[in-house]
Amino acid sequence: MSQRYSLFSLIRNAFSYHENWQKAWRQPEPKAEYDAVIVGGGGHGLATAYYLAKEHKMTNIAVIERGWLGGGNTGRNTTIVRSNYLWDQSALLYEHALKLWEGLSQELNYNVMFSQRGVMNLAHNQHDLRELSRRINANRLNGIDSELLSPQQVKDFCPAIDLRGGGRYPVLGASLQRRGGTARHDAVAWGYARGADAMGVDIIQNCPVEGFEIEGGRVTGVRTARGLIKAKKVGIVAAGHSTVLATLAGFRLPLMSLPLQALVSEPVKPCVTCVVMSNAVHAYISQSDKGELVIGAGVDHYIGYGQRGSIHVQEETLAAICELFPLFRRMRMLRNWGGIVDVCPDASPIISKTPVEGLFINCGWGTGGFKATPGSGNVFAHTIATGEPHPLNAAFKLDRFVSGFLIDEHGAAAVAH
């Protein structure tokens, strides 16, 4: 009986043009005051609100988003998840995120399509091999899975690759994290939004921030296009626009905002079985569940807020992809785009208090923000709720740029994410 009812319900909804579909989250008007306001309705902001409600029992919370949920970098990235970073502080934070990824669909009761197909970093010269070996050993010391592959093992794991690399990019080996993979970016935002909403969090879209109310060095509210919203605590999680919001609050951040580019091809049958990354040539590739080749490129070498691609970057990236995968030479690209990434001098994030009491900031993830989504939200929620950093983000405070205790992840972060 239940199967027949489910089939009938499916057919009915298919012809209803979504008219009878239950909304995943409410569309509330902003209240006059909240215990906490999260600025930014991407994956990190929604995850922060979710864990504030679930783990810290703070339910009088609002997430305010200037556009629509996931319309920023969450919906404009290449969905890669891994934790094989070099330094202990980074590796442990990203490994925390990866462990949350592994149970996230069950946690949210929402399929985020996390696929642990493996992430392979290619080595094209002896220097690459030495650096990959160093990182593999560092990962193993932290209990993170990582292994070194010979050229033949690379070919066995990803048969589509040409080990000659067109003569310009010969493949001498690779590192492999088998637990890495990809996830569905918008599903992550939707899952966290639905989960937070179910616990009473107000999710307010189309609500741009215009400034902050600060009295006696303490934040008391957020000025928005929909009026003043008072708040005891405010968390800024607005990748790409962190410096703009910090300026509105009266302090500066050591960040550069750069457009990061990506492309997607026409769909084809499954042919790339894992994620293949090449830091040396600034190109990486995976295949979506729809069959599209998802290709990541580099950043534009200028500060900007454009969400469009640059032709010269695309050409250089596709040239390298065609050297490594000659069978793709005749494929057509369907679309390209750019996301705005905030990059710190040490290529590591800031998860911290700010000079304004009660105001916290989570930013500077560079090209690695998506993979950190659950872990970032989890530790940032702890920081906001308790006023003190979680042990996993204690090293990522804003004052490290004064103390000089930097966490240089340029090698492990590079651009290939």
C-alpha cells in the first residue's frame, strides 16, 4: 500500500509544477532583535547557524543573505573535498571537515551527493615529487590517508590520462587521498538551510548589509536594506566581500579578492573516475554525475569582483588539460564563470574575534573554502557561542599577522582545488 501511495504521490507532484511541494525552509520577515546574526547565506554561514542551533542551543538566530542562498562562491566552485594539507593546523582542520562530510547526508537527512572517488595530485618534475613526498609524510604523521603513486599506478587509477603529458607535462607520479572526492555544492547549502530552519533559525534572503551599529566598541546590530536588526553577536561569513564588510565595521583585513575561474563541458559518458589535479600547470578536472567535465583554472592576476572568466586563463588551462587528456581535444565547453576568493598572505583562513567586541569573522579561505564547509561552520559556531576559539581554529586568529605565527599553505593550497 505504501509503495502504491508513494508512486501516486510522485506522479501527482510531477504534474503539479511544484505547486504542492512543501517548502524546504520558511521565508520569514526579520525580527527586531536576535541573539546572533550570521551575515552570509552560503555553505559556511548556513553551517555556522546549523551548529549554533544544534550544538549550542542558540535558536534565536538569523542568517541574512544579500541575494539567494548559495548564490555566491558556494554555487560557483568545483566541489572538490580533501584534507591533505601540509601543516598540522591546516591538516587537522580540514580532516575535521572531511570526517563531517563522511556523515553529512545522514546528519542532515539530505543527500549532498558526497562521492569519495579519490583526489590525485600529479607530479611533473623532481621538485614536484619531493614536495608531494613531504606532504604525504606529514599527512601520515597526522593520521590522514595519503599515498605516493608511480606513473603506472597513476595510469591504472585514471586510465584516461596520458603519462607523456604531450611532452610538456610528463607524469612522474602522484599523491592520492582515496577518501577525497566531490559533493553537490547547492545540495550542501540546501541541506544546512533546511536543517537550521527546522530548529528555528530565520533565513532571510535579499537582505544586503549596509553597515553595523557599534556602541562603545561593541556591535549592537546590523543595518540592512530591510531595516536595522539588533543583535548581541554578529558573525561575518561572506567570502569575496569580507574586506568590504570589515571596512563597514571599522577595521581592515590582510586579504586580496581575486576572481577564480572554472569551466564545464558538454556531458559525455563516464571517463574520469577521480579528481585529477596539477598544481604545476594550474589545472584540475573531475566529472560530474551529469557527465560534464568540471575544469578548474587559475586566478586572475589582479584584484577584482568580476564573476566572469578571462579568455587567456581559459586557453592556458584547456591547453594543459588537452596535453594530459588528448581524448578531450574535440569536446565543447558549455559555460565558464568566476568566483571571488579572499586570499590571505599565508593562504590560510581567518576564523577569529575582531577588534569589535561581539563581532566575529570567518574568511580568507582562498580557493579551498568549499571543502572546509562543515568543519568551518562547526568551529566558527563554537567561537561565536563561547567567545573563545575552538582548539582547531585557535591558530587561525586575526592577530597571527601581528605575532608572525603564519601557516604557509601556498604549496598545498596552490590554485588546484
